[in-house]
Amino acid sequence: MKKIFILSLFLLLSTLYGKDSDDMVTQYIKEQSMIYAKIDDLNASESRIKALRSDIDSNEKNFFNAIISDKEKILSIHIPHQDDQKLLEKVIKKNKESTEKADTLHRDTVRLKYYQALENFYQLIHGVLIATYMQDKEGFDQEIDRVILNNKNSMEMDKEGISKPKENVIYDDEDILSDINKYADKLEYLLKINTDMRTYVLTYQETIYKSEIYSTFGLNSMSESIGNSTVSKHLDPILKPIGLDTTRFVLILLIIFWSIILSTTYYWVVSITLKYVKYGTDDVLYIVRRLQTVIRLLIIVFGIDMITDIYLGVGANVDESRKFFLMTYIALFTYLVHKIIYTISVIKINSLKNKEKSYRSEIINLAVKLINFIVFLVGLLLVLKTYGVELTAILSGLGIGSLAIAFAARDTLANFLGSISILLDNPFSQGDWIKVGEDEGTVVEIGIRSTTIRTFDNALISIPNLSIANSSVKNWSKRLLGRRIKMYLGVTYDSNFDDIKKAIGEIEEMLLTHPQIATNKTQYKAKQDKSLRLISKEDERGVKNTLLVYLDSFGDSSINIMVYCFSKSVQWQDWLETKQDVMFKMAEIFEKNNLEFAFPSMSLYMSEGENNALKINTPETNQ
């Protein structure tokens, strides 16, 4: 993605010409060899050696940036002394047959080894540059490992059998002695340079792979070209203290501009595109809108990541920054998956509400929570793996410490199992009116640990699922047909029993014909149950249609008629309206049959002499 972005960003600038250079590999070897020669100077102090080592590291970084930027030119360079190698091999083979040319043989052997080491160094450089053409990171890593291994094996063979002239050996030709010393030193330094380069490639392998985009479009060459411009000559001294040059500074500004534009226009661009391809449904647009924040964060973090890469460049130790950005990407993608799951769940639940099909919303909620928990757990494990934590050791540790963990989290685990028990037994659902112990109200949510209930005085109660699973639960909402109406009608003792009997019949007839009272002829819709459980289907579904009107008892101050029936609706307001209408009609029946409602009363007999008594009827009062 970064390659595509930088390509589009610098499509016009990439046509700038780069520098025409000589064989910079040979020049690099000469410079590094001179520094190693200074280090070998016996008079060099420790501080001087430290400074020279710093120069070696600096030259190494600059050289690698240079060959990355001029990759095609470096790959087109002919490896030097290949013809000389063939000639020397023939000469050496011939001189081995003659004992008189030992000096010449020694010189030619050292010289050949140097040419072979030089060829191996060129092959190392070429191999690394060719590896940057790999499209995927795995292929790049495999190619780098192959090149490094081949170079290491070849250089080990170049070391064999090489030595400087011995002090006790007299050489007939001083020029031959000088050549032997010269090529032996050059070979020694070249082997060190080669070893340093292998270490450098392995150390900055990640950064080299990322920097391939710069070499592909010659951005580093472009940087040097811009650096020679008038503007750069004024800006470079200002930017140098903060480790930037003009080209990288311009690139950083463009990335900032790109991030701002893309993050602010993301929703508009996506919505227009979806509508254009005729896939812009309300649900899809809702998902896109809900993901705006996390997408913007991803764009911003991606921009900061690119700026960091450009600022540090090849040769910088980016392990910690890599880990940080990788961890950030994992966290954002984890949050993105969570938002997608949540948003799709909202859409699906709303679509289910618009259908008449029954569903268990509490199961959907619990499933969404469990999926999100798994998503966040996977994200956490990936973050730990990014920082080098061995997941195998963690899982093994969980096995060893599972008993301690289970003991510490026994209440949480028990509540979770309680929620599973509630969902399996299905004693209540979200929205049901239940009573658990002294707590009564409407179920808001059945969670993983607890169930929340909204009481009728608008308080919110959270009850652990284990407590609910171990308690008796009264559910007023699991009724399909029939909410009970039960009352006693008291009539006075001076009422005519024929009138009472007639009133009872009329009340029963009124209830049987009432449109809101359930009878054995009332039809209802119920979901077909194909289970093999031998239970009463009406009791399971919550169907009650009993209707009873009888003379029940002779009370202290009234003759009592029992009325027992059920309203068709189980909703509280509908039940109240039905009950009110029934009571008005029963009052009319009483009035029609000359019956009066009795009220608690008592009779007092007061004596006036022996033969006269005064009877007083009074309402019963508090005594």
C-alpha cells in the first residue's frame, strides 16, 4: 500500500534524472580499506579508533542508501577481474608443476583469493538488491537468507591457505614480496568489509525491504537532485539539525496533507462509490458511518508510520518503532472487528424486531459479548507475541495454574455458568416482568455475570446470575392467554334469593359473551411445538380460560358471590380496562335485580326493661 501511495505521490517527480556515478562499490571498498588500515596503525589511540569505527558505520549507511537509490546501475556493473581470475587459475595450475616459481605461486594465489573475495562481495550486493524485487516479505526474507549463507560459505573458503610472507623466508624478487603483502592486506580488509556488510543486512533487513519503494522510483537520486537546487541549499542547513533534507521534508508534508484529506473525505468518497456501484444500501452506509472514527485513526497512524520510515530511513534501528506501530495496528484492527460485529448485530436485531418470528435477544446479546471477548483476547495475544512473549509458555502456564485461576475466579465462573443455566432453562427473557425474592421489575439484560432488572419505581437492580439460578423466579410475562380477574361480590342478607340466583346467571352470561373475557371457545395463536415432552401444552404456553360464577359463602355481614375469570389480554392496561368494564356491568345487573352491595355491619340489641328491646344496626367501625 505504501508503494502505491508513494508511486502516485511522486509520479511526476520520478522523471528527474539521477547522478551518473562510477563504480561506487569499488570506491566504497577503497575508503573502508583505508580506514581499516588506520585502525591497524599501532600508534592509533582508543579515541581515534572509536572515531574511525564511527566513520566505518557512517560510510556503510551512506553506501547502502546510495546503492539502493541506484539499484539498476549497480546491477548493471560488470564484476571486475573475472577475466584475470581465469588467467590466474591457468598460471597457478602451471606454476604448481614447477618448484622454482614458489614466490610467484604464492603471489598469484593471494591475488586470486582477493579477486574471488571481491567477486563474492559484488554477488552479496547484487543478491541483496535482487531480493528487494520480491513482492512479498516472506520471499524477500528467504532470498536474503540464501544470499547471506552463500556469501558466508564462499568467504570461509577464501580465508583458507592465505598467509603473509614469513620472516625467515627470503624472496628473490622484492616486487613479488610487495605484491604479496599488498594483496594479503587488501584481502584481509575486504573480508572485514564483507562481514560488516552481512551484519548490516541482517540487522536492517526489515528496513531494507520497506525501502525498496524508494529505490524502485529513484527517490534517493531525486533527493540528491533536489538537494542541488537553490531552495534546498537554503533549507538543508535549517533541516539538518533535525535529521532531514529537503526531499524528505516535502514528502512528510505531502503525507500529512494526504492523511488529513483522506480522513476527512473518507465517508463521502465511500458512500458515493457504493451508490455508484448500486450497493449503497442503508445498512451498508450505516456500517460505513459507524466505522468512521476507527478508519480515520488507521489512516492517521498509517501516515505517522510512513513519516517515521521516511525520517529514519535505511540504517536506523527501527525494532522498537516497528513493534509500536504493529501493536497499534493490531489494537485498531481489533477495535475495527469489534465495531463491525457490534454494528452488524444492531442491524440484525432491528431486522428481527420487524419480523413476527420469535427469537431470543438475550442469546444474541450473550453471543455478541462472547465473540467480542474472543476478538479482544486474540488481539491481546497478538500484541504479546509482537513483544516477543512466548504464547506456548503462556498456554502451558495456564494449564499449570488453572487450579489457582479457577479458585480465584470461582464466583465469576459460577455466575457465567448461572447465565448459561438461565439461557438453557429459559425461565424468563429480556423485557419480562419477574419477581426474584424481594426484587420485582422488568428484565433489562441477561449478562455474562449478572442480570439487570428495572423496578417499577425506576431503580436498576443487578442480581448475580448464580443467585437467580438458585432462587425461585415468578414470571408474570410468560402468559399467552388469560390474566386472572378474581373478586367477591357481597349482597345484603335481606336480599331475595331468587334475585341472587338470577343475578348469578346474568353475570355468567355477561362474562361468556364479553369480547375481552377468555372462555373455552376463545381462539389463540401459538407456535407449534414438536417436542416429545409429556406436559400440558396449555400450561406450558400460559393459557387460562376458566370462567366461574358461584354463590360462595355466607359471610358475617354479606352473602358472597365469587367471580373468577381471565381476560384475553395479559397486558396490564388492557387487563385494567377489561376488569373495569366487567365491574360496571355487574353493578348494572345488581341494580336491575334489586340487589344491594353489602358492607361490613353489626347488630346491637339494647334492653329497655324486661320485655322491650331496641335493635340498632350500625356500620362496623374500628374496634
